[in-house]
Amino acid sequence: MLGLTAEQIGTVILGFSIALISLMGGQKGKQIAQGKTPQASDMVEVAGALVNSKDVERIVGSLDAFTAAAAMLKPAINRDVEAKTALTKALSENSRGLNRNSDTADDMRDEIKDVRVAIERLKDELIRSGRGRTE
Amino acid sequence: MIVLRRLANGVWDHAGVRFTEWLGAAPLLGVGYVLYAQPDALFSTMSFAVLAAWAEAAWSNMLMGCGLMRLVALFVNGTFRGFRHSPTIRFVASCFSAMFWMLFTVGIYTAWREVGGSPTGIVAYGTLIALELRNAYVSRVDMASARGRAEHARADR
């Protein structure tokens, strides 16, 4: 091919490969020297996982934002808890009122029963004395 | 003793990253030694007929020389920071190794096409070319990053 022997073709291909590898490796090495790619020293172990320290900074930032949001939510949660406490108190009062009402209703029922018995007794007395109507 | 411990620590710290380079030294030294111990090995099979015609006795010296150069560079690199040329030696050794394995692959291919022999060596030595190209890339990255760091340090001063 092109008047070249197999070893000459191989040498040319290998030369091009090495030149390309040299360029790529040189670029990568420069990036490492400038600190553009993560180095092993930039890696931090978090919960058993190796994470880039920049990612760790981002995680910490997100956690800070989350803490700030939780702090803003805290007064609303406190207000909610207070409202629930007041509601529980009102329900308790209501329940006690209902209980009192039930007691009064029981007393009234007993008194009605007594009155009914007294009326029955009066009716019997009236019949016996002949003053009551029998027809 | 302290120097030996420092050397061992330096080698061990970078053994993972440079594993393929350590691995690549084994076929260089191994094949080189076999050809040195048994000079007529190239004539024992048809697959090496073309290689034998190219350079009959020089292969063992070239392979073992390249392997030793790489071993020295790997031992020194990472341990003695004052010597900044280890990545360059590693890169040159990788390029030479890739060249040798390419010649082996082409030699076996040519022998298979012209005089016979087994073509399995094309796959085996071809894989070694890929390994050495990877080694060349890693050592080139080390070269450029070491140079960049040195320039930064000079600029900071």
C-alpha cells in the first residue's frame, strides 16, 4: 500500500497514535496542574462514599438553606400547636358541659317518673273514694 | 535502610496507578531474557522468521534495556521528588515498548502471510501495544502535570 512495507505502515500508525496520546495527555496534565479536574486530595469520604469537596460544599449549602426554611416555619408550627391546644381545651369544656346536661336530664327523668307514680296513686285514691269517674 | 523503606513506600503508593506499567515490564524483561538465554529461539518457529531476518541478536538487548529503564524510572518516580525526569523516562520507555511490540506484531503477521506460522501472536502482541499506549498516556499526563506544578511553584516564588 502506497509503496510502504507492513512495518513502515505500522510505524506511521503508531507514530500518529503516540502523537495523539501525547496531545491528550498533555492537555489532561495541564488541567490537573491548574486544579481544573478533581484531585484525589479534593475527595472527601461522606458516609462511606467518596465525594468531591466542592459537592460537599454544595450539600452543606443546601442543608443551611433547609435549616433557614425550617426556622421560618417554626413560628407557624408553634401557632398551629397553640390553636390545637385551645381547641382541645374547648372540646374538653364542651364534653364537661354535655356530661352536666346528661346528669340534669337523668334527674328530670327520675322526677318525671316520681310525678307519674304520684299521679297514678292520686288516681287510685280518687277511684277508691268514689269521686272519680269510672265510665 | 531508610532509603529502602522510602523506596518501598514510594513504589507501593503508586503501584495501583502504575499497575499496567509494572505489568508491561514483565513481558519486556521476560521475552528479552528468553531471547538472551536461547539465541536461536527466533529460528525455532516460522512465526518469528521475519523478526529474525530484521535483527537477529539485537532483540534481547533492546527489550531488556527498555524493561530495565522502565523499572528504574518506576522505582525512582514518586519517591525522589528532586528528580523530575522519571515521567519522561517512563513515557519514552512506553513509546519504545509500543514500537517493539508493534514490530513483533507486524513481523508475525508478515511471516504468517508469507512463510507460514501461527497468527495467535498478532493478538497477544497487539494487546501489548494497547497496554503500552495506555502507559504512554498515563506517563504523559504525569509529565505535563509535574511540569505545570513546577511552573506554578516557580511563579509563586
